[in-house]
Amino acid sequence: MSAFHDWMKTIQAGMEQDMGGYLPAAGAVPAKLHDAMRYALLGGGKRVRPLLVYAAGALFGADAAVLSRAAAAVEMIHAYSLVHDDMPCMDDDALRRGKPTVHVAYDEATALLVGDALQSQAFLVLADAAGAALPPARLAAMLRLLAHASGSAGMCGGQAIDLDSVGLSLTLEQLERMHQLKTGALLRASVVLGALAGKDLDGAELAALDDYARAIGLAFQVVDDVLDATADSATLGKTAGKDAADNKPTYVSILGLEPSRALAEKLRLDAHAALAPFGEKALRLRELADLIVQRKA
């Protein structure tokens, strides 16, 4: 196993343990809600966002305790978005990470509350980083960053555009804008949160990280669209072919399969180029760009 995969497995296992500790105990009242929150967050997922937090933190020697909380917070936001995204009023999916979605395993009302509670828990977990070596002004900036990336100018806004775009013909620019919000905003937040865990960023550092995050954010969605069109449900751990079945605009529907693959590769190279100012300290971020583009699920 490569050093990168060793590092990745270590972060993933550590996050599983840490996030379990950041959640209310399964038996705590209300037990059904807390059990469902743990079902939604733990025991699955690639943990790409936490990996990005830790990789960006490595650029500036960030404190491990702060990185743990920042990574858990962004993953809780991501998990809540998946729970809501899978509900019948949105994408209406029955499979996520190879197991029944929350509204199927429990019920719709519980799924709605799980999403609400995970969103709140994310900010509680990050706010508690105040006990670590982190200046209050920088912690406030991190909380603001996560809130902005999660809201109507970020992930939720992109989801709203996505829902309104079913059956419509979007231009490539419109599709890119949608995914910059729906997927890219939270990936960017992961990168910048990890960096801010280490230091205040100057303009050049933030611009380089933004260029990297924009490239991997779009690449992530392009690859998702390719996989949705080419992989099976068992491989993906979610329902394959759903975009086409729901008549959603995708990179594959607009560009075609091979041009989409070529675009993902171009974005991978763009991500590498953006990291040039950081030298060898950005090794993990470069390897994550490779992982995002070359993944099979």
C-alpha cells in the first residue's frame, strides 16, 4: 500500500472515531433521532472533504485538534445534504453508500430532522475548537466560511438550481455555475478551513487555494456524471443512471462521454498547477486531485 493510501486510511479511521465522539450517544433522548444521525454520518463514505481539510492543514502545520473539528463539521454538512437530497421531495433515492437511505431506513420526518440536527451539530463542533490554539477572529472566519458555503450562496443554492433545471437544456456555463455552488462550495470550504486551521491566509495563498478548489470541485462533478452514466449501482453504492432517468442536465449529456473524461483530466492538471507555490508541502492535495479524477466510484 502506498504512503498516500496509508495516510488516507489513517485519516478516514480517525475521522470515524472522532465524529462518533462529536455526536450525541445513540441511546440519548431522543434516541431514534440520535441513532439515525449516527446511521447517516458513520460507517461509510469516501471522506473526501475531511481528507482535503487535513491535506490543506499540512501546508501550514495546523493543530490536529482543530483539523479534526473542522473536518468533522464539513462532513456533517455534507452528510445532512445527502440525507435531504435523497428524500422523496428532492431526488427520491433509496440507496446511499450501499445501504438504505435514511428516510427508507427510518421515515421521512426523521430524515428531515436528521439533516436539521447534523447541520446544527456541525457548527457546534467547529465552535468548540475555541478551546484549541486558534485565535477567536480566525475561528469566527472559519464559522462564517462554512455557513456561507452551506447556504443559498453555496450548496443549498446549487441544489435549488439543480431541482429547477430538471428537463431543461442548460449551457455549459450554467451547468458549471450550478456545480460551483452545489458541489464546489463545500469542497472549497474544506480546503480553506484546513489552511485557516494553520494560519491567516494572505491574498496569494488564498488565490492559489481557490484555483485548486475550483478545479477539483468541477472535476468531482464531471467524474460523478461520467460514473453515473457508466458504472453500476453496486460499484457506486447509490442508484446508477439516475441523472438520465430523471432527465437532469449533466456534463455527459452536454459534452458527451469522452469529452467529459478529457475535461476531468484537464481540471486535474489545473489543480496541480495551482499548487505550484506550495511545493512539496502540497503533495497530499495533489494526490487528492488525482484520486478525485481517477476514482471508480
